[in-house]
Amino acid sequence: MAHKPTALLTAGLVDAGQVVSVDRLVDAVWGERPPATAPKLIQSYVARLRQVLHVSGHREVIVTRPRGYLFQPESGELDLDRFLKLAERGRAEAARGERTAPDTLKRALALWHGPALGNPTTSILRTEAIRLEELRLATVEHLLTARVNGGAPADLVAELNRLVAEHPEREQLRLLLMTALHRCGRRAEALAVYRDAHRWLRTELGIGPSPELRHLHAQMLACETPQQDVGAGPPDRAPALSGGPVRAPVPEQLPAATALTGRDTEVERLRTALRQQGPHPAVCVVHGMPGVGKTALVLHVAHRLAAYYPGGRLYADLGGADRSRPVEPAQVITSFLHALGVVSAEACATLPQASAVLRTMLNRRRILIVLDNVTDERQARPLLPGPGGGSAVLIASRSALLGLDATTRTHLDILDPTCAVALLTRLAGPERVAAEPAAAADIARLSGGLPLAVRVIGTRLAARVRWPLRAMAERLREEETRLDEMACGDLDVRARLGLSYDRLRHAERRMLRRLAVLDVPDFASWAAAALAATGAHEAGQLVERLADAHLLEPLGADRCGQVRYRLHDLVRLYARERAVGEDTAVERRIAAARLVDTMVVLAGRAGGIEAVGAYERTPPTAAQPVEPGLAPGAWLEAEQAFLRAGVSLAERFGLDRRACDLASLLARTVLGGDQAPTTRARYAPAVANRPDELCQRAGSGAFTAGPVRA
């Protein structure tokens, strides 16, 4: 098969199971200089690949999706998947000391044939190839570690010498070579390996050997045979080069931080809280909606506080946002204890025991623990240090984790327009933003101030230096495809929102889909009850749970004391997509009709106008339990904008009679019946543009709508 279709297939299979955008496929096939016809050529290559891959009567391997393709091979068809599963199983067997570990790891490595992805030529595929080569080499290290720990080290010396020469920067290989030589009685050669490592690291990287290498070197100088398994880490106290004690390792596990824009207040608040000393450890929770930049904030703060925590920094991604199954706290504790130099796990048979050992290790040490993507309190609580130790915890979560005794909680909001434009400027370039300030402002607005969305758009613009900003703004104005534009590599707004949506319960997901029909700045929970055909109390609970998940934003009480909520534009677009995929058109139309019926009944009662006809005979199911019970005039004034939007909602779903009745009612209750015909454009602009007979109905005051029909 030709080179370019092969590159396309490679890029798709590397991201198998998720939609790969056409832009990414273009970059994978042609790199930085694609031809003008690249999207059309992609379609042609996909067609050729389908002829080769698709077998009649079987599931398609390549499926077309909006603005991209979904590559879905059968389970076990990809060598990469088989390799990853075998490598993970082999590492687990080695950790348990099972003799089958070397054979399992050998089977994983036997799946490799030549360099990763066949020496690709484009930057995207080269990056993937580097990642895969790293996975392969790490598996080689795990295999050699299992073999050295299992005996017969003399058989491995030649292979380890070759690997050290090929990868001089990998200290684990030097550690294995030193151990194998020493256990074979070749102590002088083992010491020479350490000297070479020390010289190379100092000369090439400007750093010294790792604590594990130094500890092993100290054992050799003391004429001790290293009996401890390789990779277990040095104990808290061990012979040093000078004959004195070696301190327990200082963990430095933080991932790299990214630059922040517009978060100065939050950064200073967290720094102040984490620098304070008290009888109890500082526990700071950063919470907010998906894509708002929680991880970026906590990593930025953690790096800036390095001097305040000389004991080191521990980091764990608990998978609340990026995995289908969150990480168990026991697994995190085991990782932390290894980083702190604890080798034996005999005292960690249960989670409470493991948590107690961790608190003991943290006692009297100033260590900053960063917990990312925490799902709930159950995950975080066993990882907290005990009182009086001087350590602190910085947590990023989509929940406020109200069950934890936190020192401070920081709600991370979206960026204001100025900061959103500043972030776009930093990514896309100041000259381009200065040349098109209006387009830049539009991009920031259409991104909803969500940092992830702005970052994706800015990154795409940076990679397309010839794209005008106004072209991107025009693409974002299309609501149906806006989320398609907000994906770049592994940064995907739709995917982040989907992870939060999938964690909701069935009733919460259904409520979010119902709320997506609204095109209003804010709403009260009585509207949610009408949309979902549920009672006011249950609707209030569902809405609050959506707010706890940061998929709704509570705005506070209006002048009538009703708590109002706002749906972020991108959340609304995502929820509408799910509604189209999970609900029928009839279900959505019935929900809209139920809400408009409720508006008519409640507004009529608040205005002292009783509905007649069908409304009187069969009042809407949600109207009775959501009676506001408020001052009528104040309620009408508070809900006026929402009620006007109800007319447009009825129009959008083809509910013309309801649109007319609601428009007529609004004119009569707010300005009086005599002025209704002349003011319908103010209260019902959608109806004002309808045929004359509907406009006449809008001023007549007649309520004639009946039950909605499919």
C-alpha cells in the first residue's frame, strides 16, 4: 500500500476508539506543508483503505463521523493493544514476585518488529513513535529487572552492556548492570560502571546519580552484597560513600507546569493557605467545571512552593477525569510509599493499615501532596497526612469535596473576556490578535471563556499561521459543529464534558438533556421540573447535583428569592448532542410543550388571568406542584425574560398555538389587554414575524392550546 494511506491508517489506529479529526490526519500524512486538496485526498485514502480492510458482513473498521473518522478494530487485532496488556500483566506479576513475569514480558516484546511505526516522517507520528519506543524500552527494563532478581545475572551482562551504551541516560540500566556484575563477583567492573555513570551524568546533564545508584555504590564500597531486589528503592538509612547515613529519597513527582493567564488571585490565595503552619495539615481543594484549568493551577502553585516543602512533592492522577475507572487509593498509597523508600508491604494488607503507614512516613517531614482528578472524598481521605507533620495536600476535583475538612476551597471560574483574549494572544501570537481584535474577541466569546477551549483554538491557530482569525470565528459561530472545532490532539472539549456526563446518574443525565432545550441566560428550578415532568423537590435535587458536578452554575437568588442557574454554552451544546442521540424528537417536543404550558398557567395565575379551555380542563402535569407562591407582580417581573424566551422555544418546536397563547398572555399581564396587539413584537418577536392570523391570535387573549401531539 502507498506511503500516505499507510500514514493515515497509522494515525487512526494509534488513536483507535476515538474520533480522529481530518486536521490531525492531514498533519499525520503531510506534516507542516499539506496540499490545498488535502481534505479531499483524505477522503480518497479512506475509501482505498476501506476496500482493503472492510469485509462484507462484518463491522466497519473506519467509520465516518462529523469532521473526522472513528477507527475501531476488533479487540485483539492490534499488536499495540496486545503488547500493552501483556506488559501490564508482566509488571503486575513481577511486583508480586511470580516466576511467570519474565515469560509474560518476553511475549509482549516479541510483538515488536522493527522501529515503532516504521520510522515515520511527520512530526505527529514521530512523537507517537517516540512514546511507543519509550514504552518498549521500559518493558525491556522490567524484563531485565525480573531476570536479575530471579538469578543467573552472568547471562545478562553482555546484553546490559549493549543497552547502557545505546541508552546512557537511563540509570535503571546502569543499576541493573552494576547489580549483575557485583553478584557475579566482578566488583571492580561494577564500581567502574558507577564512575562512568557519574562522569556522563555530570558532563552531559549537569546532575548527579540517582539515590538508588548512590545507595548501591555505597553497598559495594562497604563490601556488602546487594541482596535487595533491584528497583525496590533504598531503605531510610543505608551506608553512604562517606560511611554516614543516607537520607530517605526526596520524591519529585510533579509533571511539568504550563503558563497561567488570569489566575493571579487564585494563585496567591492557595500559596497563602499552603505556607501557613498549624496543628493540622493544610488541605486545599480547587474545583470547577471540565476544562476550566484546575490541573494547570495546582501544578503551577505546587512548583512555586518547592522551597516550602524540602521533603519533596508527591503526585497522583486519581483518574476522576481521564479514566473510565478511577484509581483506588490503596494503589496510590503503594506508589507513594515506594517513592518514600518503603520496600516492604507486609504492614499494608488493608487500606487503613496502608494509610497509617503513609501517615507515619509523612510525620515530621514537609512534603506537598498533589492529588489530581479526584472523584470523591473516599478517594482522597486515606491519602491525607496526619496532624503535626508539616505536610500539605493540594487537590484538583470537579467536585467541591464538601465531606473533607479542607483548609480552603477555591472555585475556579471561566476566564473573563479580557483574560480569554490574553490567553489566545499568548498562543496564536500578538501580531495576529492585534491585526484582528474583533475576531479575537469573538473567538473568546464563542469559546465561553473556557480555558481548554481557548487553548485548543489558540493551538490550532498557531499551527495554521496563514489562517485568519475571522475564519476561525466564523466556524465557531456554527453551533452544530462548534465542539468539533474544539479538539486538538488529546485536548478535546467534547471528551472532557463527556467524562463528566458519563459519571452522572440516569435521572441527572436526563435532566441535563432536558435543560439543553433552553436558550436563556438563567432559569429557576420550577422550569426544570416542568421540562422533566417531575415534582419541584425532586427537580431541585437533580439541579443541585448537576451544580455539584459543575455542569450547572448557581447564580444566587433573584428578587423573589428563587435560586437561579446558568448552563454554560458549551455544556448546553454538548447536552443537545446527547439529547439528539438519546431522546426521540417527540420526547423533546413534548418536554418543550410541557414547559410552555406551565409558563402559561403560572404566568396567568400570577397576573390574575385564569386559563380557559384545554388548560382549565387538563392543566399541565408540572404546573400544580411548582406553584411559585410568591408576590405575583414580582414573580412576573423576575421571570419576564424567561417567559419571553418561551415564545421562541415554542416557535422552534413548531408549537404555534402555544407560542401565540403565551405571547398574548405576556402582553396582557404586563401592559394590559388594550396594548397587547401593539406590543407583541416586544414580548414575542418570533410570533410577530408569523402570518397575520397568528399575529391576530397573539393579541386576542384566547387560550386554546391543547395537549401536544406527536
